[in-house]
Amino acid sequence: MRILFLNPVGILGGAERALVDLLACLRTQEPALSLHLIAGTDGPLVETARGLGVEARVLALPDRLSALGDSGLREQGRAGLFRFAREVAPTPLLLARYGLDLRRAVRDAVPDLLHSNGIKTHLLSAATTGLPIPRVWHVHDFLGERPLVRRALSGLHHLASAAIANSQAVGNDARTVLRNVPVHVVPNGVDVERFSPAVGDSARTVLGNSVPTGEERSSPDMGDGAWLDALAGLPPAPPGTLRVGLVATYARWKGHDVFLEAAALLTRQAPSLPVRFYLVGAPLYRTAGSQFTDAELRERVERHGLTGRVGFVPFQPEPARVYRALDVFVHASTRREPFGLTIAEALACGRAAVISKSSGAAEALRDGEDVLAIEPGDANTLAAALRRLLEDAALRDTLGRAARHTAVRRFSRERYARDILQVYRSLVSARGHS
């Protein structure tokens, strides 16, 4: 079976990390598969895919198309709408040219199945109209919350043979937009061997896995906490310092502002608590108006009186060691999140976590048993949950053990790849009998 994957970008965001895990497991589970990738921009996704034996190439999206999106409309109201209208006006010719190039590339690849991994490539599927191949749209977003995307994909739904949704909530939303397209819910998976507790962590011991991974064997002598401090440009923390981190792109809805407000509240309420806070990530995407800038976040740190207590850690393409360096992981998205891959990664590393109830990953988790789950966007509730965890080492340990166990059982990438491969086979088989 020849499978061609389309991805709008070459960076390694959440959807791209999920794609890499899928590619790696498909390679292992079905070595005879012929895997191909076309990405709209160059970057580490392309290099990583090639390292997995995937035939990967870049079909560069023009800058204007790459930066186009309606994410900023939710944040900017009427001004965002006018800006979008100005940006979209010159794009029809660019779309037509790119569509022709994409159609030619897809036709030349002669795939048995086309897997689109992002909204832009779902939309660009129109360029492949008439090519006799099943098309799978992998839905990582709430389509119904994006006004322009909702209308466009609703009109193109006949192109999709099936859709894969990364959570039940996303699946329900996709069904309202894509009408009669079959939607399969397949929660994301992660590599639970790479994302695993550090040697000696109770969460690792409880599962009987005390063998260091390759990453751990090759790590420098510097401890994970000191390593994280160095990445953040902070001096080494005093012994006993607890570390709390938010790992996310700088998208405005990821809750960096709520996290910093909660950090300020906690600092005022418990000034003697030895704690540092970390923002790990960067403004990775090119869609205008949808992200915090580094300067904006640093200004908030200063305004909250947190200078020296908050570290900024650059985006880490291999974040497992970041999670291990944290005592508490925070997911603070202010609106419902399709899945939240960082949640699965942090839990697999055996970290105690405070997460938003509105994340798709929360569907598989139990408040008070695997994680502490809170309502989104409430800095007071987040500060209270953090204080509870930071002042109770036994609770952190209990949650970390349960988190690791649940991640192995529910979020392994092997399960993820098996479920998706089943969708592929059903579509290719149906095509062969049509």
C-alpha cells in the first residue's frame, strides 16, 4: 500500500509530532508500506520523516498562502475580518498555481490513499478532484469554531472518503461540518518509551521499567533541573526548588497569560514556597495575529513582578527531558482544545499535572486520580491547584504514578497506529471492490 501524507508546514507542532509517531509505528508494524510525504514548508518534520525512511519532499506554499488563516478572527473581531479580507484578495491566482503543482505531485506519487494532516491541505484537496484515490482528512481542530474553514470544508466534504478525529469532542464537531463523511475517533498517541520517567522515578519503577533509554544514557552529567535552568538563562536554583512548566506554542489560547497570573497569585499567597515557573515554546506558526510575541510575554512577567522567577525556554523538538525536569506540568488552554499532545507526553513521563477540563485528552483522564482537572481560563483555580500539589509531595507522587500507567494504557503510539491502519485498510479494500 502506498500512502501519501500532506502536511501544510515543516515545523514540529502537535499535529506534526502526532504524524511523526504515526509514520514511525507504521514503519514498524507494516514494513511493506510505501510512505510518502509532501510538506508545504521545509523544516524538521521533513528531515525527521526522511530519517524514518519516508520519501519526503517540500512543495513550498507561497508565503501569502502559508500565513493565511482565520485563527486571528476570534481574537481580533471586526479588525481581524478586514485584515483577512485584504490578505485573501490576491490569493486566487496563487491557489490555482499551487493547486496545479500539487495535483501533479499527487498524481506522480501514484498513492493508494491520500492522508491530509492539516486544514490547509484539506482545503487544497480540491486540487486532486478526479484522481481515483481515497482521501482521509485527519482533523486536529474544532472546524465548527473557524467560520471561514467551516464554510469551505462543508462545501468540499464530498472529497473526503473518511475523517479521523483526535478526540470524541472533535469527532462530534467534525460530523456537523462534514455531514455524511464517516468520522473515526482515534485519540493521539505518543512514544511511551521515549516519553518516560527518569531512572529512579517511582512512576518508572511501578511499571517495572528501570532500564535507561538511549536519551537518558547520553544526557550530560548536569541534572534535569539545572539543565532546564541553563536553557532558560537562569542561575542554578537552590536545592529543594520546585519547577512548574507550561509547554506550548505561543498561541494566544494556550493560556500563557493565565499561567503567569496564577504564578503571580501563588507567589503572593505563599511567598516562602520555593518554586520557579517556566514557559517552554515559541511562536511557531505563521498565521498572523494568532500568537503572543516573546516581548509581550516578557512584559507580562515584569508587570506581575515575576522577574527572576520565570524562565523562558526555547522550543524543544525533543521535549522529554523538559517534562522530567518539572515537578508539575500545566496545561492552561483557555478554550476547549482538540487533544493536547503535551498532556499525553507529560503524563507518560510520570509528571503530576494540572490540566484544563476542556482538552480532548481529558476524556480519558480522571480528576483527582490521574491529574487535577480545572475549568479553563481561571487563574485563581489554577493557583489553588498548583499550591495543593506543590505543598503535597505525596500527592505529586501518587498522581505521577497513575499518570504514567494511564498514558501507557491509553496513549501509546502503537495503539494509535493500529487504529489508523485499520481505517486505511477499510478504505483501500472498499476501493478495490468498487
